[in-house]
Amino acid sequence: MSGADAPPSGADPDAEAEGGSTEDSDMELLRNLLARTLGLGSEPPERVLDELSLTGIARFMQSERCRRVVCMVGAGISTAAGIPDFRSPETGLYANLGRYDLPYPEAIFDISYFKQHPEPFFALAKELLPGQLKPTVCHYFMRLLKEKGLLLRCYTQNIDTLERVAGLQPEELVEAHGTFQTAHCLRSSCRHQYDLSWVKEKIFSSLVPKCDKCQSVVKPDIVFFGENLPSRFFSLLQSDFQKVDLLIIMGTSLQVQPFASLVSRVPASTPRLLINKEKTGQSDAFMSLMGFGCGMDFDSDKAYRQGLGVWGGLGGGH
């Protein structure tokens, strides 16, 4: 698969195992969203930016108040490296799958279809496997944040592993839609693990990877439609998004849940910078109340913490 906004998935049972803490956090989020939407509360949120601009964000990042930055990234930061996104009408991945004779475009990333017909996915994977491409300016920007001691975590929808290639360590990443870095046998009684080099050898030999132990299909650890997000996604977001000082959102349509809803989990005073081809993440009050809205506000009189950077392309390979 590409660096694109990977397929959404269902709730993770491991998240439910967190018990009361997760439920309490969700209820607190709902209360905060209700208060913000209806204008409840005795005082407005603290304004931490001296102006709503990139210059204001830059000054804030240089101040003592900005110590923990979380990045949320999607396909847009990897397209300049030569990886297609999913949803662009003519150049996106879904628009160019006709040669695979699929019942519908998303079937190539549907776990039920994959179990019956793995061949189309592995034919596509030959074009998309990581290792052939170089990170972009955005990837190295996050590495710079790390070197400056500012990066708390990078939450990525991408499965191209370019964040790792740029120098981010696994503990600094939440690969929300999985990764090509590892793979597992699909048979539940086996689940033998394989590394990227083993999978690449099979795929570039035009073979469907089969387990050495039981001959079942081996699937890269990317999240397909119908699969759960990694438990790491749920376990870390609870703490990361409560203490973040600045949220930077880059190259994502903010259409895939539950990833998109993360932008509403930061404290009310935390600035959120969207660097994207177009405005996104704006939602109506009802969706926000349900906990699935993003709540980005760029144009109203109530906007006090958003910045918007518009680009035509996020820099080439580096």
C-alpha cells in the first residue's frame, strides 16, 4: 500500500481492556466538546498565540511554553516522494486499479476479499513496497523537531515507513494504519512473524508469500478494512493528547476515523496548525458532539488557535 491515508478499521478490543480509564477519557472528551459547541463554561480558552499565522506559530515554538509537539500526518507528505494518495480523482490509487478486475476499488484492501484473492494486493504491493523511495522535506522536518527535543510523537496514517527512513525511532511513532516493516501468517494457530526483506523477496519474485511453517498466506502488518487498529494507537493517545503543547497536521484529508477525530482530543488552548493542500477537518456541531468531528475553525469570529498553510506539493525527495 502507499503512504496514503490507509483504510479505516473497527474499534480495537485491546482499547476496551483499558477499562474505566478509557471510558472516563471519552466522557471527558464528550463533555468538553459539548461545552465548546454550546459555548458553556465561565471563561473562554486561554489564547496562547500572539497572532493566527505561521509567524505566530513559529514564535510560539521558540517560546518556553512549547515543549511537546505532536504531528499527525497522511498521504500528502509522501506524494512528492512518488507515492500516490488514495483519493485524488485522476492520480489517486483508487482511480488506477482497473487492471486488477476488482468488484470495487477498496476491495484490494478489504481483509475478507484478501483472504480469498490475495493476488491483486501483492501485485500492487510490488509497486508500493518501501525501500525504493526517499523521505520528503516534511519527514525531515519531523526529524528536526526530534533533534530539537520538541517531538512528543508522530501519529501517521502512512505505511510507507518513510518516517523511519528519515530517522524517527519506533517509540516516537504511532503507525495508526500499520506498517510493511513486519508481516504475520494469517493462520490463527500459527501467526509466525516475518520481516520486510523476506516479504519483499517473495513479492519481487511475483509470488504470494506463504508461511514456511504451514503454507498459509503471510500478510504485511498493515491495517485492512475490517481489521482493528494497533493497540498502541489507543494506549498512547490518552496521554499524548492531554499534554501536547502544539498539534501539527500535515498532508491528510482528515476523512478516516478514528484517526481524524484525534484533532479534537487536544486541550482547548492548544494551537493546531494544518499544513495541507486545502482546508479540511471542519465539521458541524452534531458530528463534534458525537466525538467524530474534527472541529477545525479557520473562518469564524471564534477562531483563536488555528493556522493554515497551503501548498502545491510538499517538497521532493531529499
